[in-house]
Amino acid sequence: MSQASDLDFAGRPLVAVTGVGVVSSLGQGVEANWDALTAGRSGIHRINRFATDELRTTIAGTVDFIDVGPHVSTNLSFAMAEAAATEAIGMAGLPRDDFAGPLFLAAPPVELEWTSRFELDKLPGDAREEAGYDRLIELARQNRSDEVYEITRFSRIAEKLSDRLGTRGLPVTLSTACASGASAIQLGLEAIRRGDAERALVMGTDGSVTAEALIRFSLLSALSTQNEVPEKASKPFSKDRDGFVMAEGSGALVLESLASARARGATVLAIVAGVGEKADDFHRTRSKPDGSPIIATIRAGLADAGLSPQDIGYINAHGTSTPENDKMEAQGLAAVFGEALARVPISSNKSMIGHTLTAAGAIEAVFSVLTIQRGVLPPTINYNNPDPAIPLDTVPNTARKAEVNAVLSNSFGFGGQNVSLVIGRDPRA
Amino acid sequence: MVAPKRDVLVTGIGLLSSLGEGVEAHREALASAGAPRLDGSSFAPYTVHPLVAVDWSAQIPKKGDQRQMETWQKIGVYAAGLALADAAVPADEATRAGVDMIVAAGGGERDTTVDALVLARAREAGDNGARMNATLSSELRPTLFLAQLSNLLAGNISIVHKVTGSSRTFMGEEGAGISALAVAQARIAAGQSDICLVGSAYNAERKDLLLNYEIAGMLRSGPFAPVFERIADGGEPGLVTGSVGAFLVLEPAEHAEARGARAYARLTRVEGDRGRRDAAALEKRLSRLVEAAGGLDADLVVSGATGLADATRVERDVLAAKAPKAELRAAGERLGHSFETQFIAATALAALDLAGGGHARALVTTVGHSDAEGVAALEAVSNGEAAR
């Protein structure tokens, strides 16, 4: 039987984080990442995975230290996810091949990749000569391949994870653009609150830095073009910020009802106290000018956690380093926090790991858990030229010790996706 | 502790397919007498169930919005608009801001002309990828990325129909549709949501997707045959795809009653699972799902079967054993197979049938083309419950 102390202010089951795992361009595993993050080290570098001739942006936070053979986004996304999940499940003290709870996975949209299209075009067979899909289809009829087909399936990463880790039921693969990782946590939190699950594996992964992906974001003017010194390109909240830096990684969290965690004697790292969400109906890539959806999202997150702004000790910013995002995020926070915002430290992990897109919300939630657990705020690096329009305590350039009871972690994405998580300390700690 | 579950009603249906648009055009979709509308020439040797001609402006009034979308997104935004109108959810922003949304999405159309150009130029010797980079940089339309992003179907529904309570996009073929309906139903039953728009869209008339399914060897190129007859078809693959948009409005009985909304049916249960696909494992899993959803009592099964022989045979046998009293209909017969959209479209057809008094209890099944199985259970609402 659960006890009153296992319930939140609204009488719902409290949801604990009992394990975390992470992979980013800074390295594999919690310790490697935390060491680099608190040392203010950048994982951004020149791309050498593919030719960058003719590209406006030639830098990224790719993960090159996991060998998956020839790069295929699905394979790298899976490998990073498996590493992060295995670490999280191990930390939670659960069996690595029998997780016995549902999986909510934020994963990048996939397509047949160019390497496969080029290979198809070269295959033998009776087909028209003219390049294009008619030829590819004619060749495919004579050269079927389950292996190539699997690359095109959106659910493939989750299926492989589910088989490997022993999660239960039909895994959910989701995308809410750059808020995806936070949405995965939200879905797990809701499932446990409903009583549909005692525990859930919630995670995000993204290994989709390709030439075409860079070009697509470049065409929307979203990427930094400060290629000269890669590690200095991502500079959230700086006056000369000019776009985000694409990056890869995976973050995983084991969520568990506090009652279940307590019953099996698990170590509680933190609790997911609340989550807020509000969609924006203004524009496909831009926020409503009055910031009302972002404001509503942050307020909803605080309300869901039963907290007010003064309870928040640190803000893990979305902080992409685009001119638009950082301005809108700061304005939204100012509207909710008022003058008190000046006293709340806020930093952007993306200054070091870049924007891990689909994985960002989950990776940054992992770092938020570690911030609470270890009493250190990771810095915003490259903060040498503050934007006077958005005065913030960005924890500039050097990590800072601080006891934090509650973290607000924001995630905003294309398509009007906004999610704010509130992560708190174990109420018994 | 955990509050008692609330009844979940289907109060709005939005359908767009080869059969037409709206509820009336789809009422007879389960009748065996009707013939499918097919296009066997545009994508020969494959047959597709082509989308009916649509005046997009009826649900997407701004031309500027239409220009930002390719057909896949337009099908979904249009069907979502039909569902909201059908449920009589007022169009004012204050109301729509309280509506939650879950969309099951694939990805958007590629620019096949640009891709052909990249392929042609890559044949020149000695290229390291620079030609592809140059071609894509100069030829891709900037907005095409947004028309392709999976979550931008939901994003466009927010922009066009002002649905902003929440916005979640699930991906992963048939499983995405199963999970979307399951999560929407569970959230409403548990009091986490008071009204939810849930749905999906699939554009079958795309060579980029036909290529994928041909790589897998699943596409049928022979003459059309009814879905369950494709089981005994001598090795000819069974998949015939169809363009479909399907959205539902779900809400708890109290909420529907308070705003005077009428219901098509009660959605009592949605279950999903996955696992090994050998016949014995699939039979065991599907049997469990059908039993859990109350199969024995069903007098109608709306199957989302693909027509792929092995899985469709197992499904037919499981249904014969576990839902013996039920009349069996295949949604794909008239609509074609629509992947992410299949389960929700089949659920919409079942709700329509129940509302028309055809049956009392329906099961909806979907066995995904490669992975994922789902079962939904629906009941007719009684006269006292503001039935349609």
C-alpha cells in the first residue's frame, strides 16, 4: 500500500527518477558528461563524417566515438539510445534485459538515406536509365532488401530497444520536434500517475546529423555559421549569437512511482514534480510575438508541480543560441518570474553539447537531475558578449556550486511545441 | 486513490478518403456490396485507393497555409477540421485552446524532382558528395522541410484550427495510430484530459513511399482482390495502399453532456502490443488482446488487416476463434491500407456503424505490416445517452 507521503499535493502518485544515462558529443556516460559539462568543455567540432563542401555550416556536435559502421541515422540513434538506457537501468538497479515497464522514446523522423538511394541507383537490373524514383522502384523490384527497408521504419529503434531491454507492451515513438525528449518524460509521468505503469523508461535519441539535415536547417537560417572556432559557435544569450549548432546524443531516465521505488529500496535521484505543455498556433517556426504560449507552458509546469516561481532554484534553459529562441525564452521567463528572474541562475547546456534536437529535452532533464543531486550548476560557456536586451544570470563560463531544490527545464520546438518540466528533490531527502 | 475511470465517447468523426469526405460518404464503407474506387494506372503496376478530389479551402481557408503544406499534411488538417466541425467544437480560440491533440504521423513528401537531379549528378565520376550538397542547397525549397517534418501535421492543425491544449505526435506506422488512440482514451478515462482530437493522415499517392514498400516486397501488383481473399493468393504480395485522413474527437460523458454533444459510440478499451512475428507468437498475442477487449461479445469486427498473407491468416483464425459471433469486415477493402491512419480510420468506421444501429458491440483490430498489434472495443450508446 502506498502511503500519504508517496502522493503529491494533488493526491497523485509522486514519480521518482531512479536512474539516468546519457551520451553526447562530450562522451559516453554520466561521469564523462558531468565532468566535461562542469569543466565548461565544448563537444562541438568540425564535421568529418561526410563532405561539407558547399555547406554554410560545417560544424556540429556529432557522436563519432560509437562505431556503427557506415553512418545510418537509425543505427547511430539506436546505439546511443541503447547505451544511455542501459546505463539508466543499471543505475536504477533493475535487470538490464527485463525492464518490465513501458518505453516512451523520442526519436528523429527517418527516411531512406542518400547512401541507400545512391546504392539502389547502381544496382543491376532491367530498368529505365533516367534517374529518379521510377528507376529506383524498378530496381527495387529486382533487388529487395529487408535490411534497407528497416532504415525507413519510424518504429524500428523502439522495437530493437524493446527487444533488448525487455520493456513491456507497445513502445511509443514520438516527435514533438525540439521538445520531444521532454514529451517522452511527460508521457511516462502521466502513465505512472494514471496507475497504468509502476515504472517507465523515458528517453530521447538523435543521431541524424547528415548533409541534408544541415542544409534543411540552413535554408531556414536556423544554424550558426560561425565555423572558424567550432567550440565557440554556440553562445546562448550572447549578443552575437547567430543560430544553433546541430548535435547528437541520447538521454534516458527510469521513472518510477515513489511508492514502487521505496518498496524495492531504490535510490531516488530526484522527482519529476510537474510538466506543463501549451501549443503555439502562430507560425510554423516562430513563437507568438506576445510569448503567451511559452508563458502558459511555464505556468502550467509550475502549477502541475504545485510550486511558484520562488521555489525554482535554477533554470535549465532551452537556450538554443538562435536570436529568436533566446529572446522569447527570456521574455517568457520574465513574465512569469518578474523581477525575481534576476536572482535565479539560468544556463544552457547547449553552449557545450549543441542542440541535440529530438534528444535535447531528455538529455537536459538528466543534467537537471544531476544538478540537484550534486549541487553544481553547469555554466553557459562562450558568454563573453552579453545581450543587453536579456539580462540574466547565465552562470557565465564557469560552473557554480548551489543547493537546488527544484529545477525548471524548458523545451520549445518548431511546430509550436512547448514543454516545461519541473524536477525536484526527493521530498524525504 | 486513483479516481474511477470515466466513460469515453466518440463525439466527432472526420474522414477523407477515396470514398469522399465526411460521415455520410463513409457510412456504407463497411458494406460488402460497395466497390472500391481504385487507380491502377498512375502508379502502375501498383494499384492505390486515390484521394477524392478535394476543395482544400473548405477546411484550410488561407491559401498561404495551403502553400506551406504538401498533400499528406493537407489531408490531415482537412480531416481534423471535419472532425472538429462534426463534434460541433466551437471554433473560437478560447474553446480550441482547451482541446488536446495526439497525431499519428509518418513523414512528408520528398521533392522527387530534386531527388532525381541529385541522383543524376551523383553518377558523374569522382564526386565526394559536394555535388549533392550543392544541388540540395540550391534546389530545395526552404519550406519543404517543414512540410516534411512529422510533427508539423499537428503544428498545422494548431495554426489552422487553433487546437492548442496540447500537441503530441507519435510515429511508427500502424503502432503509432494504436498508441495515439490508446493514450487519448486512457488520458480521458483517467481525468487527465477533457477533450481530445486524435487522428492521422496517409498519402498513398507518393513514389517515395511506394519505393520503401517495394524494397520490402510487400506491394501487390496483380489484380485487386478483397483483403481476406489475398491470404490464398499464390504468393502475390497483399498490400494495397490508400490515401486516408481520419480524426476523432473523444471526450468523457460528462463533458459531452454538458455541452450537448451527441455520441457515435463509447470507446471502452484500447490495447496494443508487439513481439515476435512467427505465427504461434502472433496468434497468442492477438488472442490475448482480443480476449482482453471482450471479443466474445462482439457482433462486429472491423479489421485493419493489410492483406499480407501470413499475418492476415493468423488474424482471421484468431477472430474466428475468439470473436465467433462477429461479422468480419476489412476497413482496407474500400479505403486501402493507410499505415499510421489504419487503426483510427477503422475505429471511425466501427463507430459509424454502431451509431447507425448496425451492431451493438464492435472490435477494431490492426495487425501492423511489420510490427505492432492493436485492438479497440466500442459499444453502441443507448438512447438515453444522446446517441446520434
